[in-house]
Amino acid sequence: MLKNFFLTLAAIFLLMPSVYAEKILFIPHDDRPISSQQPADVVAQLGYEIVSPPTELLTQPDKLWAWFYENAPVADAAVVSSDALLYGGLIPSRSHEISNETLLSRVENFKTLRENNPNLNLYLFGSLMRTPHVGTLGDREEPAYYGQYGAQIFQLTALLDKQEISKLNGKEKKYLAELEKNIPDEILDDWFARRVKNLSATKKLLDFTHDDIINFFIIGRDDNAPLCQTHRENRHLLEYMKNIPKTKAQSHAGIDEFAMLLLTRAVNDLTVNLPFVNVQFNRGVGAKTVPHYSDEQIGNSIRDEIVIAGGMFVPNPARADFVLYVNTDPKGKTYELHNSVPPQILSKRQEKYFTRNAEKFSAMVEEAVNKNLPVGVADIITANGADNFLMVQLHDKNLLFKLQAYGGWNTATNTTGFAIGTGILAKKMSRQSIDRLLATRYLDDWAYQANVRTQIADYLTKYPNALQIFLNLGEYESEVFKRENVLMHEFAVEHFPKWNDFVVSNPWHRMFECRIDF
């Protein structure tokens, strides 16, 4: 009897909120709002102290390690980017000139960190190098030569990938030979050599995960495709990690959602919590959709994200702590509607198609909300930004601030991962905190990504170098800042006037992303 009493008392103690603000160290892979500010803001709503290094350290791995060593002893958990700690960030990982010896010595730092902090919950996220379909001149996210040779490099690696999986036909063999001849040897040597070094460092981190030096490790596949070098490397990596369970390490199609997912996992582990998550898809192809920038079905990606976040999938929505509704295209397509210069014009037929789809999906969401289910929406029918047709429906049905979470930012897995993490944690938040987080998403994903950015892109077409301005605002930044704030506030006043006291900016001095400060 006494034993049962003490077991019950211990269980109650574990589930009680901490009497002090538990501290989570967070080292993002860069300082974009979606990578750093926004996921930290979600967890801060629960009362956790999120401690991050000064921004300037993110690009200086040795100084960043010194900061990490200094702060780890007083933390309860750490969610950190291996790309920042090895290369100086996600983007530097794609074009660095760091020696293999230096990289491996930085990897060894994790062993030292664990020896000095045996009880620290250490969650790590990194990336396989991406393989964009095309290169864009002036794009600073890839080596300079990718602007000229990017499309050919992608096509070459797709053929190399296919060659290892099956056989090339005569036409494909001829095209492969042409590509190998057309792309200068020094460019291919540089591109592949960097990938070999990065892959070697990733395998060593997997060894540390297997040996419990790292509690959990996610490897991202950003800007990926069913056939390309990233997919090719991942096939070999999956073979290497086959003896490590998915509850300890995963390779996942995405990258920018990892901070949110691992911060959610850290909270669940600290509170000894296993949240149940149910997923519902729009009519049609649904879970079998293979979205742009991914090499796998979205249903599989979402199942993995639930595990990464420390949750469990359940088939019955009535038993779930969070129910994610996923807005997919009935035919499994992904549309590029909001990131073009000039913006795409929809035909009447397209408008009718999207409207009908939004009506049916919003009716599903409305029914779930009326049943008092904890509902979130992952809006992935478009690759960059919210589905305007759906958002109008949610607005008109007065559902916007009856959700627990919303995501419509960037790629499909970026969106679903952020929505899953936020939705799981929302159960422990006040309604005011939930609404504030929703307002951020609506301003970023709907107002900016799906509307204001497109309007400004249209405005910039009056300049002959419109695309270059979009990628690097330069002398036009002040003009764009004023224009986007006017448009954003007009949008907010029309759709959610309670949340119109904010400033929007472009911290990376380009139009692709924005920062919202209330």
C-alpha cells in the first residue's frame, strides 16, 4: 500500500509544472525568423526560458562551441544545429572550404560536451546538401557556378541516381555523357568533394547517436526530388543508419521545420508527455501526394514528424490531443502561385477548381471544430504561402481563431512540421497565446507570402532588374519596407483587425521571407 502511494506521488511530481523556468538552449542554423525567432516564440509561450547565442556567433563555429560549452551546464535541454556548429550555418554548409580534419575535430566536440554534461538532453538537427532543380544567377545560397550550371548538375545527378537504382536507356546514357562533357571538371570536383566531406561528418554524428552521446538526430533533405544527388546520398545513408531506431535518428524530407519539432520533443521529454496526434487529409490523393521539393509521400513525412516531435499517431481523432487537417490538391499537385515575378494569373477555370476544393476542405475543418476537436491546418496545396481560396473560406466561416495551429509557409514539410509542433504544444497554452501565434502565421503565410509579396513583386517589374531586386533589395529596401507595411496593415485591418499593431521587415534584405514584430 505504501509502495503504491509513493509511486503515485512520484508520478504526480513528474507531471507537475516546474517551480522554475526550465532552460532550453537553442542554436538555430541561421537567423531567419522561421528558423530562430518563431519556433522559440512558440515554446516561450509555455514559460520556458529559451537561451540562444548572439546572432553573430552563428557563422563562427569555434566561438559558437565556446558559447555552447559555457551554457550547457545550466540547461535542461539543448536543441542545436550541427550545420551551425560545423560549418557556420545551413547556407555556408553548401559552399564552405573547410578541411575534413577541421570538420571531424568539431564533430568530436560533441563527445567532450557529453562527458561534461552527462544529464543534458541533446537534440541535434543537420542536413544533407540540397540539389536544386535549377540555378539562379545572384543566388547566394549556392556556389556561384550553380547559377550557370545548376540545372545541368541536377540533371546529371538524377541520371546517376537512376543508374544505381535501375538502368539507363540509350538516350539517357547519351545525355549523361553530354552533361559530363559540358560541365567543367573543376566545378564537378568542387561540388562532389564538399558533399563527401559533409556526408562523412554526418555519419560520425550518427555513430555518436548510436552510442547515446546525442539523444536524437534528424538529418534534413531540403530542395529534394525523387531522383537527384540528395536522394542518391540518402539511399546510402539509410543503409548506414539501419541499426538506429527512428525514435533516435531520422532522415527527413525538409529542414526549416526541425527546430520547431525538436523544441516540441524537448518539452514533451521534460514533462514526460506522449501526445496523441491524428491526421486527416483533403479528398483525392491526400496522403499519397509527393509535394514539390520532396522525394516521398507527404503522409509518410507527417508520420515521421509526429515521432520527431515526441508524439504518437492515433487513427481515431476523438482520442487525439491534436488533429491535423492537411489541405492537399485532389490530384496530388503542388502549385507555385505566390513566388513568381511577375505573379501568375489564374484562369476562370483554375479559380473555380481552387474555390470548390477550398469549400469542401473548409467544411471538413468546420465540422471538426464544431465537435470541439483540437484542430490545426497544414496548408500545402501551394509551395510558397497560404491558399487564398481556403483562407477566405476559413475567414468567412469565422474559423481562423478557433484553430489550435496553422501553417502555410514554404515547402510542404516545413508547413506540416511547424503546424504539428505548435499544435501539440497549444494544449498547454492560454487562448491568448494561441491566437497570438495564429496571428503571426496568418500575417506571414497568408498576408505576406500569398499576397503582399506577390503585389510587391508585381510592382518591382517596372525595374529592368526586378528578379535581382527580389533576391537582394539593396538600395530599394527602404521603398519596399514602406510599401509592404502599408499593404500588410491594410490586409490585417480587413481580415483580423485585432492584430494590426505590428511592424514587418526583411532581415535577410530580400523578398523571400519577412519578420513580424507585434
